[in-house]
Amino acid sequence: MPGTAGDARLAAACETVRTVLLDLLLFVGADAGEAAHAVRADPRQGRRRPCRGSARTA
């Protein structure tokens, strides 16, 4: 019997899960894009430089 209450609830649940997953993917993608932009904006970020008192500079 098409159009039962169970079918409507299942369709609503599937739509909710789909919406949540898409929002999560967009959120994670935005974070990754911001992180990549920050690294490009500051090329020194991520590089380790020796401290002033290290054995290499002494």
C-alpha cells in the first residue's frame, strides 16, 4: 500500500540524514579550504626554525 504513514516517516528520516550529511561535508570542506588558504597566505607556517640557543647557530 503506497502512501502509508511508515513510508512518510522513512522518507522524512532519509531526507534528514541526507541534509545532515551534506551540511557536515560542506562544513569540513570549508575548514579544509580555510586551512589551505592560511598556509598559502603565510609560507613560513609549518616550517621549523632552530632556536637562537641551539647547537647549530652557536
